[in-house]
Amino acid sequence: MTNFKAGNIVYINGPVVRANNMSGFTMQEMVMVGNKKLIGEIISLEKDLATIQVYEETSGLKAKEPVLGTGRPLSVKLGPGILGNIFDGIERPLSKIYEKGESFIPEGIGLISIDEEKLWDVRIKVKVGDYLKGGDVFAEVQETSMILHKIMIPPFLKGRVVEVKKDGSYTIEETLVVLEEEGKTYPLKMYQEWPVRLPRPVKKRLPIGRLLITGQRVIDTFFPLAKGGTAAIPGGFGTGKTITQHQLAKWSDADIIVYIGCGERGNEMTEVLEDFPKLIDPRTEKPLMDRTVLIANTSNMPVAAREASIYTGITIAEYFRDMGYNVAIMADSTSRWAEALREIAGRLEEMPAEEGYPAYLASRLAQFYERAGYVENLNGTEGSITVIGAVSPAGGDFSEPVTASTKRVVGAFLALDKELAYSRHFPAINWLLSYSGYIKMLREWFSENVAPDMLDLRSKMMRILQEESKLLDIVKLVGEDVLPDDQKLILEIAKVIKVGFLQQNAYHREDSYVPLERQYKMLKVINRLYDRAFSCVKKGIPLSKVKNDDVFDQVIRMKYNYSPENSGFFEEILKKIDDYYDGIESKYEKEGASI
């Protein structure tokens, strides 16, 4: 790092610092602020006056202290040592800081990052004479038991291999390969540095058409997420945003999880930091942290670093995507990130827009979510980034600016409902307010991988729930007794769908994760129950006879009673339904209306 330029501080306002004599600096350059060399970034330049946002606590900073240039933008190190680690908003390892005996991040600690002393077992994949270009893999490291880390040529570099090390154990600072191009040599180490605000290049973006399997019925079946897609999970306090994201992090079939806690309360983030290292990946029976990166920037950490945290997270995700992995990002929550933008904008004396947020809030949100996608990488592999952002609207008001701006750019909107949450219905996703724009894109995938009629069944169940909502408005006015039996049946079947299918217990052994095949069979059972019951009602059989408590209860409780050892479990329920309704239909035909 070369400090070849220097300015002087003339103004300090929290994380916002202004310095003069800055005419030799560039926009978005990373700088070292003050005698403690606090990490900052230039966000505005006017003649020789620069405005800097500082990513550390500025207490004790004084006017006339120097500002030193680095000649490069705010960047993160990308290499072995990221997985299983816990970073702050600018990729400084919290565990390493804690080992030094620090309860809080000390000012001026510098831009420490992944471990520079650890030895990694490296397998070299190239030889002298090979011609390599950006994205090509030149070495491999088994970073964790689950993830093979592919060491790649930086995107804009190319050349012929003139030197290469043998397989062996090396630190990330040792040169493994030397490239030569047009008389210039380029030493390649195990890591590369990348500016967090610059998206990493890809060969091309591909159509979205693969389901991100989560094992959560209300998501997979009713509001599916696609690999490479975007989703928002808005909800007020206590509606279950964090536990929903935990479930997605634990059960989704993404190869790698990047969990960003930006601006959440310290005790919530502590729970994540304590729980995640103990979790076992249900697919591999290995520690979940072997495929997880945690970025923690709690509400008491410097506000500017919170603003940078989501860019740090998405840059790490893009790096693993470039290796050919499917990555899922959990950002909890983008509302706290937007509040950091608002605070910094206020200190910069920018003209406020709605509710005090800066006018560029919507474009910043769009820039973040647009870095998701299913792509063909520079090295020919395919990878994806799926972004799932939690939103915390004040008072659960979905019309506030962050939720409204997010809703315009995401492909799926999973609206959490406080009434459902307070009635202990989890996940508290409101089926009337939520939507997924990926259903048409995924129809072929569902047809090939689950069943051709799965989405048709989903549409039928949604129509029943929508009809129930209209009927409940009538019931509130005049009571249920005025409804004909076919409409009363809609209310009963809707209750089966809500309690038996949409409600899911995150702590139940069989219900926490439900494979798609089982979800489909559950839908088939509910559909059979509705069809047979509706047929009986249309024949004039009273609802009191049609609705058998034992049959309905067995359908509702099938999610708990299911046993993997019983291969004929769902066939038994279907037989019970058919036997019951065959019996009352036969009795009705014999005895007529007297039934």
C-alpha cells in the first residue's frame, strides 16, 4: 500500500470528514484518515476539497490531521480463508480481532483480512507454456470439507505461464504462477483484490429456469424462488424475518451461503454467530459453516461500514459464483442499510426525499439486487447468485419507501403478516399479499423434475384461498349460516390448506424440511379431499355428513405423521378418503334425500 499523497482534515461530522489539498485524489479512492489511519472512502470531490466517509469510529479525530491516499478503491481480498469466517462490514475477521483481546473493533486496526500465515495444500492445474486468460483456474485448494476453492486468473489479466510452483503447502502471499504478456510479467498469488462497488464481469447472463429448493412448502410450492433470482421478505417486528432467513440458509440447495447482518441488534446477531457454527448441514452431515460466510455489522458498529457491508457480501458471492457455484445471499436487513444511507446523507446535507431517505435510495437498491443472476462465467462454468433481502418497515407499513422501492426490483415478494405471526402461524407469509414472478419461468422445471400438474394444483389451492378471503368478508357481516354448503366447504378446505400445508414447524424433525416430492403428494391428498367432498355436496349430501372430522384431521396432521419408513403413507390416506366418500355416496344413492 503506497501513501504517495496527503491532505488535511478541515471538518468532522460523525463518519463524514472533509479534507483539503486533495486535488491529486480520485473519486471512491480508499484513504487513511488521521493519525490512527482510519479506513475511509472518498465520496465527493470539489476542486481540492474531498468528502470522505469513514468506516471506523471517528472519536478523538482532530482537524489538521493528515489524510493519506492509497491509489486504489475500497477492495476486499478474495481467496482461501473466506468460508467459515465471520467478518465485519469491510471484511475484517472478528474472530481474529477477538483473539487479540479486543471486545470492540479498535480504531486504526487497519484493513486486516483473510489469514496471511495459514498454509494451504495447493494443487497446481497449469504448466509452463500454457496461455491463460481472466477467469481460468490455475490451482485448487480444498478450503473446507464441502467446498473446493478454485484459484482463478483475475478477470482482466491474461498471458503465457513462464514460471510455476509444484504442488505443495503455501501461504496466500506466496507467488504460485508467473504470467508474461507483451514483455510484462504478472505474479499470481492465491488471492485477488476486487473493488466492492464494481460488479465482477461474466461472459453472459443466462435465462432463469431452475428452482432454489428450500424445503419450505409455502415458498417452494406457492411462491417459488429461482436460482439467480431476487426476493424480499418484508415484515414488522416479531413476524419471523430472521428465522425464515435462517431456514433458507440451512435448507436451501445453494452451494454457498453468504449471511449479511447489517444493522441488526447485537443480541440477534449474537444468536446467529453462536448458532451457525453449531449447525449441521442436513444434506452432508457436515458443519454448515463449511459453506457459509457471515458478515456482521450490528447497529452499534460504525454506520458507514454498514453501508459498505452489503457490497462486501455481494462481491464475495460473485467470487464464488465465478468458480461455478450457486450462491445465496441473506441480507438482514436492507432497511437498516437504508437507514445508514439516510444518516450519511443527512450529515452530507443532501436534499432529503420521502421520509428523509436520499433521492437515490431506489437506484442504490436496484444496483444491489441487479448483481444477482444466473450466468455463464469467464471460464465457461455456470453459476448463480440469489439475493434474499429482509425488509423491516416501521409498524409493518409496506407502503414506506424501502419496501416500496424493493418491491419494484425483486422477482418474489414474501410478505410477512403480524396477525399470522401473533396467531403462531409460521412461516407468517401472507398468501394474499405475496407473489412470485418466477412461476412461469419454472413451469418447465417443475414439469420435468416434480410433476407436470404441480403448478396447476398450486393454482387451484390459491383460488380456494382467495375465494375463502371473499367469503370471510361476508361471514363477518351476516354469519356463516347464510352460506350454501359448497361455500362452507371452501372455508373448511382453506383451513386444511393453511394449517396442514402452509403452516410449517421449523423445530419438528419431519416438518422442518419437506422434499418437493412429498410437497406434491400432500397437495394431491388435499386436492382429492376437496374433489370428493365437493362432488358429494353437489349431489345434495349435507355438509355435516361430508365433513368427517377424522378424515379432515388426518389430512391436516399428515405433515407430522409422515414416516420415511412407510412408503405407502400417502396412498393409505387417499384410500381412507375414497373409502369414506364412496360409502356416503353409496348410502345416499340407496336412501336418497333421507340421508
